[in-house]
Amino acid sequence: MTDEEGWPITVEVFAGNPQDPKTFKAQIDQLVQRFGVKQVTWVGDRGMIKTVQISDLKDAGFHYITAITKPPIEALLKREVLQLSMFDEDLLEVTTEEVRYIVRRNPQRAEELAAVRQSKRERLDNYLAQKNAYLADHPRAKVETALKHAQAKANQLKIPAWAKLNGEQRRLALAVDEDAQRAATRLDGCYVIKTDLLPEGASSETAHARYKGLAEVEYAFRTMKTTLLEMRGIFVRKATRTRAQVFVIMLAYLLAYQLRRLWHEVELTVEEGIAELASICAIELTLPNPTTCQVIPEPRPLGKLLLEKADITLPDAIPHKGITVVTRKKLVPQRKSI
């Protein structure tokens, strides 16, 4: 759970593999009982905030911003609450039954869906060409068998229902219902944001921006799961240790969150920035006394810039404690050798 700017507030680990909506009520109770929150608007994606969750939010006196899936959009179009022409505007809002619907079309997303659809079509056409060449070279080969394999390939590619495979005169072909295709693709790039907030509480632009802000939560999950923080605990088996590990990962993400913003102007990812700073090494210096200390050479220009952006000043020298620091990657092979 994060605030509107993506700053992590809390993290929780659930036993088993529950679906997202089933974890929602526990988070509402946590805000009410643990944090004592009185007024808050929850922002969740299509799979998180549904009818039951909306009811739970109303019981707690909270509001919501979410989006609806394609079938409810089709239902609103059928009831003429929405018109397809509304999606051509930048941002348009319709209010019905105390619920606000904010509609928009993303042209870039529509182009991406069209490109994916065309790519699938080309891959299936190439597969059919191979099967047709095989049928032509092998007169005893069964068309039914080739058609069965082609249908399995179409299912694997998730070819829509408006594209049908047929086999006639020992040749496989793909027949496309143009009308059904236009009807199925008319909502490409269209999305509808749903909220019970009054316009005085949040304008259309604000509600839209808050929903798009879910990208911060998605970024947090990706950062926690990738090699930067490695949330997956391969050697962790007990529930208490799993929760402890996830908590430590969240604390580490707080650092990554800050570094991402501090280094934004440098145009480096957090991973690239840390890799650059990893090149800074201490040099052990032994004086005639004998006194031993460690000195830090001046970083390279990029490393120096990263430290300045993070407002970090390296000391000229640090005491030598004689302690060897071993990373996990080196520690595991050492354990195996014992």
C-alpha cells in the first residue's frame, strides 16, 4: 500500500495464494484500526476493487477510484449511458446513480493492440503455409489432423473467435468475419474510470491522474521482485521469517524510492547508479607508527555526481577495524566448501 505519490505505507504477506480482492478487507481494517484514518480514497485496478470491495469501503466511510472491465463498458453502451463517440474526446465524464464514469481512449494502446493482433495473424499465416506445404508434399496426410494442429496453434496464440479455421481441397485457410472483428476491436485503447467521489472532492483530471498513479505501485512490485532487492526467499521457509524478509525488502525499497527521485535528472536507473557507486573502494593505508587506516579515493565524475545528488559526503579516511565483509554471493560458496 502506498500514498498518492508512491511512498510505501505498509506491506502485508498472506498465507496461501489468495486472490487480490480477498486481501482487500484486511487492508481497510488496518487503516481504520491501526492507522486511525477517517477520510481516504482507495485507488485500485480492475481486478482489485469490485462490487464487494466497494460495499466494504462504503461501510468504512471511504471512497474509491477504479476502472471497469470491457463487459461493463459494453453494458453501459447498450444502456446508452455512454456513447462510443465520447471516447474520442480528451476526458469526458458521465454521472449516473451517484457514480461518475470518466472515459478516454489511449491511441498508443490502441496501436499496440492492433500490432499484437497483426503479429499473431502473421504467425498463424506462416504456420498454415507450412501445413499446406506439408499436405501438398504428402498426399496421404490427413487434412483433419493438420486442421486439429492448426486449431491448437490458434488457441495458443489466442486468436479471437471472429477468426475461423477451415480446410477445403486439402488446404487450410483462415476466414475472418470483418463485421465481428470491427465490433470486437471498437473499444481498443478505451478505458473507463469509475469513482464515487463528488466533483468537489476530485475533478475528472485529478481522478484520472490518481488512477494512472497506480504505476507507482506496479513499479514498487517490480523493484522488489527483480534482482535489485530479490524478494523471493529461496532459503526462507517459516512464515515469520518470510514476513521479516518482506519487511526488510520494504525498508530497502524506501531507499530505492528516494534514490530514484534524487537521480531522476541523471537519467540513470537505481540499479545503474548503485553499480557505479560499487566501484568506490577503500584503500588500506599503513603508516610507520604503525597505524592502519582506510582512505577513500575520489570517485569518478559520474559517481561524484550521484553522491552530490543524494547529498552524501564521503569521509577522507575511516578507522580500520580489521573486519571482513562478505556478500551473500561469496558466502554461499564458502559454506559449501566447509
